[in-house]
Amino acid sequence: MQTQSSVFDDLARLMTGAMGMAQGMNEEAKGFMRAQADRFVAEMDLVGRDEFEAVKQLAADARAEADDLKARVAALEALLKDRA
């Protein structure tokens, strides 16, 4: 009976070791994929969030200025039309 228990103990240790190794390989694969993704993003030369927000603000300011200029041109055109 002792040999049968020993076999089960050995099998349990083997399975525990295999699960530990599988978890280790999982963590290593995740680390590798994360490193590859970081390298890929770094090579793409993407803009940062702060740069994006600054350009977005510049575009909004330019749009507001363009709308103001359109209104001024329309007012000047109306003034010229009234004089003619």
C-alpha cells in the first residue's frame, strides 16, 4: 500500500511542478509580448498625450479665429454692399 501512496505522491509532485513551470512560462511569454509591444510603439514615433492636447488646442484656437474672421469679412461685405 505504501508504494501506491508513493506513486500518487510522486505524481502529485510532478503535476505541481508542471503547473509551476507552466505559470512561469506564461509570465515569461507575457513579459516577452509586452517588451515587443513597447518596442513596436517606440519605433512608430507616436505623439504623446500632452503633444496631442497642445495641437488639439491650437486647432480649436485656429477654428475660432477663422470663424471670427469670416464674420468680420461678412460684415465688411455687407457694408460695401450698402455703399454701392
